[in-house]
Amino acid sequence: MTIWRGVLCVLLPPLAVWDKGCGTVLIVLVLTLLGWVPGIIGALVVLTRSPGPN
């Protein structure tokens, strides 16, 4: 995960996981609508567990 992706997680969590698939974006979007902090946590979990250089 790059530093820019981390900043994007804090500012706009659903946009940070946009390339991870529709289901992931939907889950992070729902978490963000329930509260900003759960959206950030969800996006960070998705991005730290994903394989690859992202």
C-alpha cells in the first residue's frame, strides 16, 4: 500500500478500494455510511490484506 492510497483511505474510503471489486466497494461504502471511522478501518483492512504492490 502506497502512502497516497493510505491518504485516500482516510479521505474517501470507497474510492481507495475502487479497483478491488464491486463487492468490496459496496461493503466499504456501507461501512462509511454507518460511520466515517468504520469505513476507514474497512478500507485499511482490505488494502493491507490484498496481495500485490497496491
